[in-house]
Amino acid sequence: MKKEPRAVSNAVFAGVVIVLVIIAAIGFVLYATKPSTISTTSPPTTSTTTLTVTQTSTQTTTATATMTATVTQTTTQTTTTTQVVTRPVTVNASGAFLDGKVITFLYTSQFMCTPNATVFFPNAVNQSKVAMGCEVGAGNISAFPKEAAPVFVLVPAFAGLSIFGVQSLGATPQGFPTFHYNGQNYTIITQCGAALTQTACPDHMTLIYSPAFTVVEQYLGIKNGVFGLPEGVLPTPAHDHIVTFATNTSIPWYIVVVLVFNPNIFPNPITGQCQQIVPSNQTNPTGLCLNSINALEQAMGTYDSAVATANANNPIWQALGKPELDVVVPGISSPSQLLTATNSNMLLYFSDPAVYPYPI
């Protein structure tokens, strides 16, 4: 299936490498970063398929120069360089969480959406055509290859409409969501930025249809879709990943979408750790940091006062009935169903070696 780029609000950028440079340049900081402080420099017009700390490409960046200078000042320059070379980051990669650790996704093939969205939503013919048959809201595991495994896609729904990467809705120019609380603006850096932005991950579906999107649009008084798109069709939102095992072999992975409403348990993509932002009734507000399947299972049944506090002005949360739990997995009500059910028709193809994906 060939992916067709579509314009929504921001220009399409092909700069997955850029997010790594941005992250390195800002000192690997996830939270408490105001959108206005992130560099808005246009991405280079050239890129290569491999990136290391020394930025072995035809381009030169401030982050690279700084990191190289640091290495040359040490007495272990050669050893340090060797370690970096053994941990390449390719442009067809992203990060993920496995048992509390940050690992690598290496994408190998274009996405697939099967069966077509119209099988589940027969009245959404136009939506399905625009979104290339991709949907969130229903799924059929028997339609996937037998070797397919679940990948849990964590959407920072607490960040409201900015998750879709549109600057007029609050996203940063790089495609990251923003969260506002107590007079502070937080940039939520994710392993994949929203579609149609420079931080979008490779081989991902650009537009998807979801009846939940329709619910939110109608809650806002929007009756005919936004940005010239059919009702219920929006860009793939910014997100993180959780998997249950690592493999050096590329296999198909079926997507299970998770809406995260508690900012205290949304992990830093670089460290895999969480930071408390909003007051909580929990003794350990970050104790269910979503960097493992076990944490996700517990979060599905956990009430936290931080949810209502963080989402008071969030139209997504309001339109979906103000859920009180940390996370909502549409169509899946019990943790016991996580590994045997799905809520989308989307497949991605990648390997996920247990290797740290970012420059160190």
C-alpha cells in the first residue's frame, strides 16, 4: 500500500533525525520545556540513513560539535567513540518501552490496515478512502498474520487537541503536544511526533478515522470535519510505545491504542521515567509510570485525582464522558484482554532489539 502525504495544517517534514538532535541540544529534557524555547530552525535539506553521536553525515550541527568537543577533552576518546558506533540510530527507527527500559524500533515495511475500515464502519466510506482504510475503534485479530504481536500506542490525551500536531491547536512547530497547568507550559516530547510533522515516525499511517474523533468534533460543535477532512478523520497523534518482548527479526505488530489522561505517569522517552506535574491522591504519583505492560495493566483500573485536575479544560476528556481512570483503552475493558484483543485494524512492521536508540 502506498502512503499518500496530505496537507492538514503544517508542512510535511522528513526529519526523524532532527528530533534526536533537538533532544540532545536541549539536554534530554522532557518536561517543563516551554514550546517557545524549542528551536524552530528549518531542518537541513540533506540527511543520511545513519546517525551517531558524532553525526557521521554531510551535515554539521551545534549539538554534534559540542558533543565531539567534550569527547576530545577526555582521556578515553577512542573508547567512548567505539561505544557510540555500536549504537547507531537510523532514520527508520524510533524508541519504545520494554519492562522499564528504552529500546529500539527498526521499521522495515509500509503499514497495513486490514480489513478495511468500512468492514467495521460501513457508513464511513469517504472517511475510509481518505484515511486509506485505517481506523481506531474496532479490530479483528483473526484478520492479522498469525505471528503478529500487540504494540501498545500511548497517546498523551491529557494534552488535548495538540496531540494532532497542528500548531493552531497548541502543538509545537516540531509536532509535539503541549500541556498547560498552573501557569506553566509543558512540551510533551514523544517517541513519535504527530503525522505530517518533522518528528513523525516512518512507515506510519498519515490519517486515521475514529468514531471517537467524531464525538470530540461534535462536542466542539463541528459537524463536517476539520481542515477539509471528512468527519472523524485526523492525523495520527503523537505517541509512545510499549511492547512485551524484544526481537531482532522484523514481524507484524497490531496496534492497540491507549489514551493516557494522567500526565504524572506519561514517561520521558529518553529515560523511561516519569515526573509528577499535577497533584495526586496517590502515595506515589509516578508509581505507575507507563514504561511496561504491567504498569499499563494496573493503570487501567486505577483512579487518580490527578486525572480530573489535569483535564478540567480538555475537550477530549470532556467529550468522552470525563473518565476517572489513569488510562482508557477504547473497546477493551479489562487488563486480561490486553494481549488477546485489539481496537484498531492497523499493522506496523518492525524489529525491536533491546538496544538504546538515542545518542549517548
